[in-house]
Amino acid sequence: MQLFQDLLDRSKQFHQAPPQPTMLHAQQGRYKIIHQAVKIPNLPAPLHYLNFYSLIGQPRAPIFQQPHLHIEKPLQVATVLASSSMHSVGHFHAYDIRQDCVFSPQQFQFAKRERLTGQLPQLKLQRDDDELSFDLNIHSLDLVSYFCQLRWSLGQYWSLPCQCQGTLTYKDQSYQIDQLGVLEHGRSIDFSLLPLAFYVYQLIPLSNTQQLIVMQLRDQFNSILYSRLYLKDIATQQVQIYDKNLSLYIQRVYPVVKTPNDQAMYLPRVWGWSLQQSDMHIEICTQSRGDFKFGLAAGFVGSFCYQVLINGEKFVGEHGYCEYVDCRSLKYQELKQEHTQCNLAYNPTVIIAKKDN
């Protein structure tokens, strides 16, 4: 983990004086992998969340592999996942970039279904579909976080809070949206092999001006490559980053599922995080709503309710957003370790626990 973060990844140094992103990048030159996403938590029931997740070019890493698509040329395929908490069957699509798509820094067109147009800070995100459609204005805010900034310009991945306004339509029922979300964008070279086998990401809205993002990456041998918590306050224009003494634990899981890729995977039901530093104590306890949708690379997206304690201050909510992919062998998915229980109304039995020591 430290080798990756200290030698290759310069995102912590960028945190000192982060350059503001000025554009979204299309495939160009040596950058063959492009990612962009809009994630909106804290929407009222039955929506709970809305996401748009696109991946242009398919990386060669376990968490991204989708053999069920029978892709012969991964760099010429784009995938899009667009979903909310409501039941859906058409939330995931794969496209032939040469035949179905038009890409430029101000236009990302995926067939006749999804479109992301404009330039920072004003974008428009649209989807035309019989099941789930939306027409949203996205206004990004000047509070960037770099999740990854690789040396030698090998790649970068950043996140901006954004205000999302517009209309969502699900099976002829329309909903008005005006909520704080995040806009995320990344690009990288086509690495020959990335040993990424486990990925978890949670976006938690603490208030109308505060967001918490926590994420972790592991390899196929269960070694932690990346584990970090971002605490954002738009009102004060501050981002706090923590990557020491951050523990992830999973207390209860759903029965093992088989993905379309024939991957056996446990999905989390009750899980959380613990951060213990001299000046910062954070406890996060979350419970899944069970609305997981497959199609985020080789894994799932979904929503959860949560309790968060930050230095004794309590935050409670019903509409967090998560991404979860676990392509490790079952022997690692089923590891058992002791860990403090979530301090929620229920008291689940520990089934799986994972800890960053």
C-alpha cells in the first residue's frame, strides 16, 4: 500500500495545492482508458440514488473484466451503467466505440441513449430510455479531490462536488431532482495488467454542504493497495484526507451470488469503517438496502442507510451510495477477524471482517 501511494501516486501532494480540472478528456494519444461518472445520493424514496458510470476502453484488471460480453478488442468497447434504487433490467449497456459512439472533450455520445455534453463547470447529462430517462444540468464546484495522480503522467482520477438539477423519469413517473452529488473523471494508459481484485466505494451525504467519500482497493492476495477517506466541506472549501489507521469491516453479508461473469461474490449487508487518529475519530456504520445492480465493471452499485460519528458529532441518513466489486477467491472473502460491532439498533453477528492494520 505505501509503495503504491508514496512511489507511484502523487495525489496526496496534489492535495496541498490541487490544480482545478478544466476539461473532460476523450481517448487521445496514449490515454486509452477514460472514465466519467455522476453520482447523486440522498434522493427521496423510491429513488434513493442516481448514478451514471461510463468506462471507455476496458482495463485489464480483475475488477474490470467482463468475459460475458465476449470482447475481442477491449480498447474499442465502452460500457455504461445508469441506475437508481428502483427495479430495472436495462441499466447496463456495452457499445462498440467505432460504430455507436462519438467522443470529444465537450461531447460523449453513447449510441442514441446516453449523452454527456458541455464543458466545466456546466454540463448536461441526458438519457433516453423506455425504462429510466433523465435530463440533468450538472454544475461542478471548485473543490477538487484527486483520488489518484500517477507519476510520469500515467493516469489521474479526480472528483468534484456538483449540483444536479433536472428531471428523472421512471416508467412514465417523473421526479424533480435538485441535489448535491459528485462528478468524477479519470484517464490512464492501458496497463498490461493491474492486480486489482477488490474495490469498495461509499459516498455519504452528511449535510447540504458536507460529503464523505471512503474507498479501498486490494489485490487478489488480499493485500491493501489503497485505503482512504475524504471529508469535504463546501461551505469552508476544505478537503481533509486520511489514509492512516483506517479500518474496513464487513459484519454481515448476503448469500453468495454468481455474477454474469460466473464470479462467486458476497455482497455486504452490514459494514462500516473506523478511523482513529489523535485529532480525528470517525465511526461509520452502514446497512445495505439490498438494491444492488450489476454492471459497474465486474461488480455492483447500490444504496444504504447509515450512522456516522465524527469526533462525537452524529450524522444519520437513509440514502448513501456505494460501489462494490470482489473478485478475490472465496477463501479471502470468507476471512474472519474480530472487530468492534456497529453501534446500531441491531446487533449483527460478525461473519466477515477486513482490517487495515
